[in-house]
Amino acid sequence: MIRQEDAIIVGGGIHGCSTALHLCLAGLKPVLIEKDYAGRHASGVNAGGVRQLARDVAEIPLSIRSMGIWETIGDLVDDDCGFESHGQVLVAETDAELDACRARVADLNAQGFNHEELIDGTELRRLVPAVAESCPGGVVSRRDGAAQPARTTTAFRRKAEQLGAILREGVAATNVRKEQGLWHVDVGAETFAAPVLVNAAGAWAGRIAAQLGEPVPVETIAPMLMITSPVAHFIDPVVILRGRKLSFKQFPNGTVLIGGGHLATPDQDRNETVLDWRKLSESARTVAELFEVMRSATITRAWAGIEARMRDDIPVFGPSALHEGLYHQFGFSAHGFQLGPGAGAVMAELIVHGGTQTRIGGLSIERFRNTTPSATA
Amino acid sequence: MSAAPKHDRYDVVVIGAGPAGLAATTMTADAGLSTLLLDENAGPGGQVWRAISSTPVKSEVLLGADYWSGAEIAKAARDSGAEIIHRATVWSLDRNLEIGVSVGGGSAFIKAKRVIIATGAQERPFPIPGWTLPGVMTAGAAQTMLKSSGLVPDCPTVLAGQGPLLWLLAAQILRLGGRIDRVLDTTPRANYIAALPHALAFLTSPYFGKGLAMMREVRAKVRVISGVTELAAAGDGKLESVTYVAGGKRETLPAELLLLHQGVVPNVNLAMAAGVEHRWNELQLCWTPVLDAFGNSSIPGIAIAGDGAGIGGAQAAVVRGRRAAGDAIKELRPQAEIIDLSAEMARAERGRAFLDVLFQPAKQFRMPQGDTIVCRCEEITAKDVLDSVAIGATGPNQLKAYRRTGMGPCQGRLCGLTVTELMAEARGKSPQEIGYYRLRAPVKPIMLSELASLPKDDEATKAVVRG
């Protein structure tokens, strides 16, 4: 039996769940299909950074839109998602890096974006007292912060289900096709049909896009993270580096999360990753250099989540360039968590109204027309 | 003994120097395979033969003949030519058979052609009201102190629980002049009937005579209460009393020390973190790895021997260690002749089914209720777990998002089984369907500074960090 609904969303990450929730709010009935469970991969195990800072200009309007939702997220999903706004700070380790920061902020200001603010060494040390004396300054985005990723994705999932979304977890979406003007997707023994299909399948989205004739240069990555046992409170904002791969954040319970984009080896078909301890060692070295207080902390766990990275490091977001009723929302390239709430809202506008006030043109799949897909697509 | 590994590659790396690990090491080294034995303790023996080469308790009678049988096996390993490193913490193992090991404050990575995990067992969590109070310990912890330092309790002491180790510990404490005020036996009465079909095998096994003699020895000196159906520890900041119900009668005893034990379960953390497939064992009520007859796991090159392969006791562990070693030798030295150990294996496992059924812990001692703490690291109660299930947590990994269970320093060792069983019951599913925490390296915490001081490039990494 074929069950017809308003929209089919493939992928139960923060993006699929957010789009499901916002479609429900707009009065539609979506079905969300997740092969594992909501938040199983990158959305549930990322660093939780809620960051407008240091984004590609093409993403900034979506990021700003999202930030507004984050600040009142409890109203949307009945859970504060562990969101805390202590700002995010980008640290310049050299004068040359600080010059680059200065140029970047000036450029953003010229384009009308004011969320990034250049800071000198004094302000840097006021915000991050434990940072090494040698750092000359950086950039702060004061409204930024961090949230708990699994809790957040779960909250979006739960609220979407409460508002009427149909959830299918633990069964993969297969045989995606268009018949008689409707998208059809098999889910185990069931078949769903809908005029709208949202491809939010993360690391698995490239395959769906390719099957539907829109191959894109995307690869599967697994950014590694590690967390320490609790240490005495010493830092509020999230810290990222300008020149080296590091992000750094202390939770209210004292544990410190260390990330920054070093990659594990993903095994997408096994849902597994093999960690690269030599690269994690580099992260540990960077932390030890910048924050002396961290040297005696112990690492209690390291992991990596599987996700999709585009060749140009910005997502594919918006309507298909080929098919009516098909929408893409994937390839967030290791920085999609903060965008989730806003992207769902904008996606719902695109689906319901056919347009949005939020500038997303630079993220269209159009940009890859006539390019060769990468080997892992 | 605490120098870093001499090489970066070995034919065989054995992890854990208990009965299985010592037996495996001796065999592969004797067969000419380059063998490295890594062990966390200060000396060989694992838990069952802990401190076999250093214990201050020298009298053979006090610790028993089974304990001293370990000395010979430990000596054979020492003489085998294998490289043996104690105080070595293996904190990572992956499907490429790469091992991260910490020795003397420095870490190294080594590669093996075969890995034999012999990390043994741990005590099953015993989550009763008040089990986190100072003064409440596991029987295993008490036995560790007894074996390594000759320490025994001298304050008002209650032993509670079930299983062979409980009786062995009671006997050892009493022989060393320690104090036990009461033994509370929680073996469910129904288990005696359920175990009957396996009784014949048990009666003809070596366990029977020893077990009976030990229980008689303890009963002669201490009051033993059987059929205990409820148990709680209480006190203000430390243990002051133990309350129990037996035969419908409730009694409260003053106590300063409560030693808890309800059997042992495989220590799965390293194997699971490496990706070895495990399944729920309905008889032993724990996770056991999926293995072939030689202990080979779902990951090519990784075998598991000893109690980590499913609880079988020290004798079975020795045979399992030899079988895993034999298979490694066959693989790496195809011309070598390997003795068939299946008859020996059957003998060593005789009587096990009886013990498994008889000492299956009662539900109320595995699945606590209400305010009883389940996860000690994050102080999460049974009620918290059930509340999370009610609002959508479907399994242990989802529960992490709600309650952070399993994410503390113990990595689920003290809450994992309880969480799986509680969630399975609440959701009307089997523990197998509910699953377990996905475990991650480092399997034991390592210092950030130690990780930071790993040599930078690949070549340098192979040369080992020293001190």
C-alpha cells in the first residue's frame, strides 16, 4: 500500500528533523526516514558549536537566521538544548594572522555584516584568560555559543513527532523515484509518496543526488573529537584558531571538548570510524601549548561522526536544478550544526511559499552543473 | 619491567597477564613467534592469581592451592622468551591491529599480526540503595587488598551477594583472622531448582568438592542468611547499617563495611572499542563476544581468550589461551603442529552451566528502582533512566543525550548492564535489541600531555616515547 503525505524527508540529522518540524508548523504532514536513529551520526556527535564566526560569506545569512532561532530555542522545541551563549573567539597566534583577521572583519563590515568584531590582546585575555601570552588578538562573535548536539537533534525530532510528523527510524529509504508526478520512497515493506522530497541524508545524500541525476563533488569525512575528564572552570567562550586546526570548549560540568577538524577514516557502510591518534596527538599538542592548565587533564573518550563535505566546503541547499519537488539540504562540511534550526525554517519556506527572504543563492546545487563528481560521491 | 616496548611490530601481542594471557604468551613465544605481553598490573596473575609473585601472604593454606597453581604458569611465561611489560595500559586497539599503549608516562603505537585479548572479567554491578556510600565495596576490591597487601577487615563487616568468589573471599578473610559479622546470600531459591538439570555435570566437576568445603568452612564461623530478597545500605556520609529481607523478615545490622558481589562478567571495553561484535548472553546475563572455537572474533586477527570470551573460570581460561595461541601459531607458522585441546576444554568447562544457572542474580539486584543510583559517574537514578525512556530515549546510546550515562570516566563499566536491562524491560524488548553503549578509545583515560608527546611524524612515532 502506498501512503501519501505532504513531504518525504530522507535523513534524521539536525537538518532533516528541523525541516520536518518547520513543515509541521506550516501545517504540512511530513514523513521523516532515518536509516539508524535521529542524531546517530554527525548531528548527534559533533562539537556542538553554535557559531556565526569565521563562516563563508555565502552561509552567513542562513547562519544569522539560525542564530535568532537558537536564542529562543526552548520556545520552539520545549528544551533549551543546553544552549549557552558565551561567544566564540578566534585566536590569532601571530601578527600576520591578526592582520588577516583585520582584513576579514573589514570585508564583512563592508558587506553589511557586523557579527564579527576584531579584538586586541587585552580583550582576548579578558575573554580567554588562560590563553598563551604570545597571542596578539583575534576576532569575537559575541552572540555565538554552544549547545548539546544529541540533545538538540533529539529535541527537534521529538517536537516534530509531537506536531504530527511521521517517523521511521532504523529502516533505510530505498528505491527513490518519481511516478505520476509524486516522489515515491520505499521504507522496508512500506511505500510513501509525496509531492516533495527533501534530501537531508548527510554522508549518504551524495548517493541520492547522484541517483537522481545530480552528481556533486562530495566526500565522506569523519572529523574527530575528544573530551577530557572535568577540570576546574577556566574558560567560557568557545575558542577556535586562525592558523591551526583546533576548537576548544569547556562544558558546565568541567569537561573540555577538543576538536578542530582532524579526520578519522570513515567506514560508511559499517557506520564505523577508525581514529587517527597521531592527528589527535597534534590537537593535544596545540592545546598544551596554548593552555598550560590543560596539560594534566586526562582524555576520557575520542570519537568521530560521519558526514559529507563538499569540494568548496559550503553546503548544497535549496531546490534541485533538475527536478520539481526535490530539495537538497546536505554537505554542510563539518559546520552544519548551528545552521540546522535556520535551515529547516528556510527550507519550509521554500517548500511552502516557493521562496524565502534569507539569501541562500550561493548554496544552490546549480554551482556544480557541468563539474565532474568526486570519486566518493 | 616498565620499559616501553622494544619493537614497533610483533607477531603476537597478548593483552592481559591472567591465566589466559600467560598461557597464550608461553605458547606463542615457545613456538618462536615474537610475542609481547602487555599487562596493567605490577606483576603477573591477573585477578585470580593477583600478586602471585609478590603477595605477602606466603602460606599455601591461606590463599588455597588453586591460587598457587598460578605460580608455575607465570614462571613458564617468564621463561618463554616473550617480552613482558607490566604497568602497561592498553588504551586503544583498532581493526588494523594497531595498539596504543601507555608505559611509564609515555605512549607508543605498536602493530601486531595477531592480537589476543585476555582482559578477563570484572564484577557485575550491584546497584542497591546506598551502594555508593563510603564503606561499601566490591568483594573483588577487598580480595585485591587481601592478596596484594594481606589486608583484611577488622570493623563490623557484612558480605552480601552470591557466587563462588563471595565464598572464597569469606573463607580467605576468616583464615587471615579478619572479621565478618554476617554473610547475606542473595541466591534466589528458584535457582536451585532451575540448576538441577545441570547438577550431575557439576557434581563430577572439580568445583563441587571445593565449593562445598569452602561453604562449610564459612558457615562454621559466621552466621549465614540464605534467601535474601532485599538489600540496602544506609548511613550519613558513610555506611552505618545494612538492611535486608529474608523469608519475609526485615532486619537491620550495624556495619562499617559492606562487601558486595554477584558474580563476574566479561570486561568488554577494549574488544568493543575495537569493533568486535558482541551478543547478549541469556544465561550469563551479560555481553559476550561472537567467537569461533579458537576464540577468533568478528575482526580478522583479534582473538579473545579467558573470561572476556564468556565467564568460564581460571582453568577454562588457560585452555582458551592455549587454543587462541595455537590458532595464531597455525596462521603464522603453517608447518607447526598444533595439539587438539577440545577434550581439555570440555573438561575445564564441566559444571559451568550449573554455576551459571545457580548464580544468575535476581532481577531486583540487577534492575534497581526509584532513587537507586544506576550511573555513578553522573549520579543518574533508575527513575531518571525510565523517565528518559518515557520521553523518547530508545537505547543506551540515545540515553547519553538525555543523561550522559556511560560518558564518565568508567565508560559504562558500572552502569552499562543495568542500563541495558532497565531500558529493555521498560521498552518491552530484549537486551540484544536494545544494545549497549558504543565504546570508544581511550579505553582507559590518558593524560593530555602524554598524548601530546607522541612523536610527530609516522617514522618518529614508531620509535617509542620513553618516560
